[in-house]
Amino acid sequence: MKLITAYIKPERLTAVKQELYKHNIFKMSITNALGCGQQKGYHESYRGFDVEVNLLKKVRIEIAVNEEFVDMTVKAIVEGAKTGEIGDGKIFITTLDECIRIRTGETGKDAIG
């Protein structure tokens, strides 16, 4: 079992979800996030003052999958999020020790579904 966490541009969320749906991946958690990496932010003027904006809007997607779905999930996220520009995002894959479905009490692979 793996937890796939991806940070992407907010405007690419719909494209990523469509790619995931094509691969029959429907279960995910999505959160708004702020962050910066290689982009380092930008400057804008606010009421006549120069303001550095170094935390940019991102979307965090979390998807728990069984081992056989890891590659296709990552591929779908990359296909949907990639623009070829700095700031397309990052994907992190971590091992899940356990998963428990609260409603039924199922554990492990059965709980992820």
C-alpha cells in the first residue's frame, strides 16, 4: 500500500482528475496549499508598496492505492499536470503501514479498495 501525494497548479486540477478517472481511480483527497520551490514567487504592487509574494497557490492531492495501481496513478497525475514550465509540481510516494475502513472495520488492501 502506498500514499501518493502530489502538489500541482490549481488550474491543472480538472485535467489531473480526468486522467485519474480514465484509469478508474476515483478515491482522492484534495486540499488547497501554499508553497514555493524553484519559482521563488513574484513581486506585485499593493497600495503603492512593492510586496514579495513567495508562497504560491497549489493543490495537494492525496491518493492511497494498492501496489498494482502506483504506476498508473503517477502516470495519470503527470499527464494531467504537466505543462513543461517551472512550477508544474511534485509527486511523493510513501509506504502505508496500515489502512482501516471505519465503516466496516476492514484493514489493509481491502480497506483501500
